[in-house]
Amino acid sequence: GLARQNVVRAIAFWQAETCINFRPRTTEKQFVEFIGNDEGCWSTVGKDEALGRQVVSIGRGCEHFGVTSHELAHSLGVFHEQSRYDRDGAVQLNKNVVAPTLLFNFAKISPRELNTYRLPYDVGSVMHYTPTEFSSYKSIPALTTVDPNLQQSMGQMEGPSFLDVMVLNLHYNCQARCPRLLPCQNGGFTDSRNCNRCKSVHIFIEPFSLSNTLTSEKCSINRCPTGYGGALCDGVPPSFSKGCGGQLIAYEAIRRFDITIKQIGQRRTKQCFYHLRAPKGKRVLVNIVRVQGRCVEGCWEDGVEFKMTNDPRPVGYRFCCQPRYQRRIVSRTNVVPFIVTSRNVGITLTFEYTFVDANAHYDFDEEVALTTPAPVEVTETVEMQSDGVNTTIAKVL
């Protein structure tokens, strides 16, 4: 059934993205066993030499790839992201909304037992709880991000993030398999399965059987750190359609960008990749006017992601819920990769953009009242009806 299919997908994913090899058990004394007859989704963390048989439970409701890849990562040695001893710099726990008997789920793991490999905290990790997990109230999060622009990025269920893959490659010393390391840019690293390229993370999409899984190349769009592509992670990844993606230039005069991606016929993953570029020494200012996507925790179905910080490796600022206010965000560098994704219902996004001086002081979480949009002069329109994508760039008058 679906659970077995997504267990196989998780095995295939972690084998393709690391140097870890999996094979069906014959007589081995130490092995991983997946069970589906127990309540819940759970696994021990790492190998317990004393146990031999290591159980991973994929119970009812755990059949999604995001869950099977999460539980298998536990068995390979990965803790929950919010268990990091340094989490307070990134997220805050609201103990008042969690029952005292459930607070143990938010225990921190000490540096003696957990190695972060000096990787940054990633609220978009598949190993991270959703904001409302274990909260007694559906509308009040137990976890809030220190940077408010990351709140909607927490709790995605698409599958492992770039840093999830990177930490297991470091933990198993996969790079040692390559005689030389490539000069990968933007936080990318050499792929231990193919030492002639920088690592791109593949999320396997379509069903396959056990027999051909471990050699399957049937993948969705690649990524280095999300938003980067090319042999050395220094370019824009290909988009799903010729009707979107590429470079956008920020000018002193404000421009407005509109994009709509519709799902036509059978649902599939549609992603448009852009780099929004300001002159060197400037920063990009983005004013988000409208986001109509699917409002889910982690914004992993229909939404937008902006990479605004100095480090492109963690998941960026994601938005999928229509804002009550315009949200103004300012980049730390002069290049902002952004990704517009539709997996379910489609997305419509409108934002304005310009550049500001590198030393300009802007509140990084500025909310501006929604007003009647200013008149614009359209400079470029692209429509690909067959792909269900439509983009417009306009000068704000």
C-alpha cells in the first residue's frame, strides 16, 4: 500500500543522497524493521548495538514521504531539529500552551550527545516539529521563530531539506569517497555518488517498485541549496515551464511582479526559480502585497520562498497565507533567490521590489497597512496557457 511505497521512497532517497547503502535483510543480526501495525510514527535515534532489531513504526496517518523519510533519518542518527541545544537563538517554546506531561517532547539534547557539525539551525528541516505540534490550542503555536519571517517556514512535510541531507553526509563522512572536492558555491558540496558534480537534492516523485528503486533516476527538479543550480551551484535552476523563471533586475524605480500558477488536469509539482538581483553593494527590498496559496504549516504545497539571508543553506522565508498587512522584507546581500511552488491548488503572488543602500536601516519585520495598489505601467507579460502559468512585470507609477 501507500505506506510501503513511501518507505521504499525514503530508502531510495537516503541512499541516493548519501553514501549509505541499504539492502534487504537476509540473516543479519542487526537490521532495521519497518512495522505498520503499531500506533504512531516513531523510531529510536541511531543504532542501538544491544537491540539488533531496530524498529521503525509507520502507523496509520504516517504514510506520507515526509514522515517516512523523517523516521528513517532518526534510525540513521538524526535528532529532531528543535532538540538542538542551541535552538533558543532560532525558536522560542511557549510552555503555557503545552500540557506538562508533554513537555518532554521539547527536551534539548546536550552537546555531548548531539553534534550539529556547525550547521545553521533550519526551521524548514523535515526533522522539525510544526508550530502547533503538542499545543493544546490549534490556533496558538507552541513554537515561534525568533525571526518572524520564518514562522510559516516551520513544519514542512515535503521531505528532507538541503541541510537534512548535508548533516547525514557529514555524519557518515561521505566526502571521503571523493579523491578531490569541487569548488561548489553558495554552500553546495561535492556529491559522493558522483564526485564530478556538486550535490543536488532529489525528491523522488513517482511510484516505483523495490527492484528498480535504488537505481531510479526518476526525480523532480534538482537543487543545490534551494534556489541554486548548475554544476557548481552558482546558477538559477531550471523551472517547470519556459513561461517563468530566470533573472529579475531590481531598479531604483519600484517594479511590481505578479505570477499565477494554476493546476490544470492532474496535479503535479510546478516550481518557478528566479534570482532577484540588485547592483553590488545594494540590498533588495521586497514588499509582499498578495499571496493566495494553500495556507498550511511549513508552506510546502502552494507558496513562495525568499532566500534573504547571508547563508543560502537553510530554508528561507516562506509565505502561503494571505497577509493581513503588506510584509516588507530586506535582503542581507544583493541577490535574492526566490521559488514559487504549486503542488495542490495553485498560487497567485504579487510583490513590489526595489533596492536600498547596504547600510540602510530597515526593520526586518515591517508590516505596512494594505492599501489600494498604485497604478502601474506593464513592461513585460508572459503567459503559457498549456502550463497554467502567467507572469507580469510592471513599473509602479
